[in-house]
Amino acid sequence: MACNYTIDKIDKETCSTSVEEGKRLVSALGCNDCHSPKKMTEFGPIPDEKLLLSGHPQNMSLSEYDPSLPNSGTWILFNGSGTAAVGPWGTSFASNLTPHETGLGNWTLEQFTKAMKEGKSKGLENGRLLLPSMPWMGYKSLNDKELTAIFNYLQSLEPVENLVPAPLPPL
């Protein structure tokens, strides 16, 4: 499966162009900032290429923090990998965007579009709204061609098995 079509039914050049455009958009929109676990280097944290866009690692625990900070409404805390955010809403974890079944593997383009344009969790009509720090409201202006390119790029990634934890309520 590539570009939402079985391989024998697609124009490979169009698909390749779409995937490359999706890669460019994912980079420009900063998706790696939150959805890719980081490794520390002498220049600071950089996305771990082996875990690219795989979301908050399922076995990564959060460090202790002063719960009065996010509950004050003046602070948002991020973990060192940038994959978890704590604020007045509770704790949210960056989703796995790879095509593994624990990520976007079972998603349709329509679900992806609904999530990005309407902020619906898992792209489901009755899904809760996506939590901070996902800036979906800024992505509503992406057109269908751009969203298709992003989806096609994400579907072209190496699948990473990583069941991201569910959000946590405020302390």
C-alpha cells in the first residue's frame, strides 16, 4: 500500500512527489518537535532517527515535578524528549504517527483529515478534541492536497511498535 492505493493502481511519480512534499511539510510544520523521541548530543536534543515520529515512548516514565506549576495556569511543562506536555488539562502524550497498528496503521485518509482539520482524536466523529500541545487549529488551513501528502509520507515511514499512554487528568 502506498499513497492510499495498491501499488499496481498508482502513478509512481505522482506518489513519490506526494511523499516528498509530505516530508517537506512534516519538517516545516515541526512534527518531529513533539512526535519524535530525542537523543541528547553535544548540540542538544535531536530526533532519534530509529524512532522517528513514533510518539511518546510507551515505557518512558515522567520525572517528578511540582504539580502547582501546571495547575497555576501560567506554566506548561515538557519532558526532556518533548513528547509529553503537562498543563491545566493534565498530561498529554505525542501520538505515534508511524504506519504501525499502534500508530496510524489502521487510519484512513479521511480520519487523518478530520483529526487535522477538526481536532478529533483518532479522526473519529465522536472523538474527544486533541489535547495541547497539538496545534491542530493552526493546521485547519492546510488544503486537501497538503494533508494527503503528509498522510502519504507518514504511511511511507518504517512502522514503529509503540503504544503511547493515554492522557492523564490534572493532579
